[in-house]
Amino acid sequence: MNENNELLTYIYQNAKMGVNSCTNLIKSLNGKDNKIKKLVEEELKGYEEFVKKALKLLKKHKVEEPKEKGIIADFMSKMGMNMELMKDNSDARIADMLTKGFTMGNVDIEKKIDRFEKEVDKDILNLAKELLDFGKKQIEILKPYL
């Protein structure tokens, strides 16, 4: 797999995982009065935009749509989130979980940007940097909930 494909695949899979996680979290918060729910809905919209942008670049670069990370990984993530929420579904706990997720994603995408910066097309690199900026901004938005 060349560098363009690898970075695009990572961006797509990361955004899809964000969509799945936010969707699962919103479902878990359904019927509850958490103030953070609106923020999670905005994060979902952001991730959906990254999925669209990544798909557009995948088509442009003639790369087959990558498979998602896997049913088992998604299931384990969903179960872990549900277990955590059963223990504590406060806005602070949710903000903490989201912040940890964004932090891990930011570390991963920064490594990929550093690794592929000179090899990948500018449009792909820019999307990777956009995803990194999105993660950093979301952490800042989450801080008041912690």
C-alpha cells in the first residue's frame, strides 16, 4: 500500500470509528438530560464530514473504500463505553472518555503526518491536519465539562 492509500485509509477508518462511537454514545444518552449530548451531536457531524471528505479523496486517488476497523473492535468499544456509562454517566465522565479518545487519535494522526508529510499528496496531508485540528479543538471544548 502506498503512502497516500495508507494515510487516507487511516483518516477514513478514524472518522468512521468516531461516527460509530458518537452514534453509540448518543443512543446511550437517549432519554437522559446530559448537557454534553448537544456537543456529542456536533462531534458526530464533524466526523461525518471527515468521512465524506475522505471518501471523495479515495475516489479521486482511485483507492477502494477501506473496510472499517472491524466488527469485534466496534463491539468491544461499544461494550466498554456502555459499561463505563453504567458506572457513571455524568457529563464529566463522558467528557473524560471523549478527551482520552481524541488524545489517542491526535497522537496517532500526528505520527502519521510526521511519517508521511513529504510523500503524500497535499490534499491528503491537509485532510490529515484538519482531522488533527478537529481533535485538538474538541478537547478544548470538552475541558469545561471535566
